[in-house]
Amino acid sequence: MRDRKHKITSRDRMILSLLGEYGCISAGRLKSHFWKTTAKSHTHFRRIGVLKKHRFIENVLGDGGITIGYRLTKKGKRFLLLGSSLESRSVLRKSYRTDFEHDQLLIDLRSMLRESPLVGDFKTEAEVRTELFSETTKLIHWESVTTIPDATFVFKAPGHQMRVAVELELTAKVKRRYARIFRSHLLSKNWKMVIYIVKDLNFQKRLMKILSDIKERDVQVRLASEINGIYFCSLGDFLQNRLDAKITNGKREISLQEIAQNFGLSKTIPLAANVPGSMPNSV
């Protein structure tokens, strides 16, 4: 019986895989993803304990030495890579200072986006980076390396599919840095649309103003024959309304739920990149 309790299960492997995708995950989020139990249940801690006994995972400490989550050990990473098609650099192990909540929220957002039957092929930042760049590419073409978003997914419907980038923005950067990031997203050939989920409405208005200035003044953007759509939504709205949350480009609002309905209604898809009110027909 004791050996059976300590045997690595398929759920354990899924836990290790999710840890490898995000680098570190809190106990509460592991519980919500893999157990349908009551709020008072501590079953998940027993499996966490088993994985720690195998030395596959370890505690990640935050301020004051308090455990904020768990990550793969080096042994756990080797175990996850064994017999898989994963690349070593796409399997993450993280420690934290300030961006822990940002990464945990990304896990929640992924779950919400996957509620849509038209959302597929979700990729984390590490997976996107591995897919797009090699170390040689970064060394040779460092000046033209595109901005890597927090995640991407494919919005799919019969006869249509489009790669969408997701950015979760909780802290402000200098305007010059946003200019580079927005230019990269507007001109990217790797996705056709970017959804910015931002900490609040005031921050959203500030970013939309910067984006408007970039569109008006940036030479590369103005000369481009086609630019991608960038839409915004506040974090609070998205967490509350999920797929029904409104995203806006400043000229119109629409939700992912409405986009899904439009995909089913006609071949002319609303929500355009460079023409407000329409969406590109393909990637």
C-alpha cells in the first residue's frame, strides 16, 4: 500500500508538466487545476508531498522565507524531459522577487481562454520563445528580435484560424520601451492580433494613448501595408466576465464570445487589424 501511494500517477505527470510550463505555481492553483474538492480539503498537499519525496519538486520561497509555490528540481526537470519531445530550454524553473502574481494570473487566464471551443494551441512565453528563436538567431539578429508575448493561442473556426498574442500588463514601463513593444506587435508576422489585459482602466487609457501616438508618428508603422490589431481589457473585467469581457481598440468593443458567434455566422469576420471593425480571415 505504501509503494502504491508513492507511485507517480498520470496526474502527477500533468502537475510536473504544468510546473515546467510556468516555472512555479502556488499550491492553491495546483489544487484548482487538478482537484475538484472542497475549499477545506488538503488532498493536494499529500501529492505535493509525494513529489517532494521523489525530489521532483521543491518549495519556492518569497519574502520572509514563506513558501509561495513549487517548482521542478533539476531531477524533476530531467524526469519530465525523459522520453518526451520537449526541449530543455522550454522547461522552466523559477525563483521570484516581484513577478510571481503576474505568472500565477497567466495560469488563470489560460484556463478562462480555454473555455472557448474556438481557442486552441495555447503556448506559454517559453514555448513561443523556443519556437521562434535559437541562440544563434539571437546573437546574429539581436537588433531585430521580435517582442515575445506572455502567451499565444490560435482562434479557430471552420475555414478560419488566427494566431493571437496575449500580454498581461500589471506594472508600467517607460514610454520609449512601449514604443518598441507596440511597433513589434503591430508589424509581427507571427500573430495577427494582440490582446492586452491590464491592471485597471486608467492604465488602459494610458497605454491606448501611447499606441495611438505610435500609429501616427512611427515611420515603420505608417509605411506598413498591413498592421495587426491591438485590443485592451482591464484585468478586473476579464476575471469577472471571462469570455464575455469587452476588449476594445478605442473605436469599437467586442468580446471573444461575440467573435466566436461571428465566426459561425459569416465568412466576413469583424474585428480588423488595420480597418476597425473587421478581423483578418487567416494567419
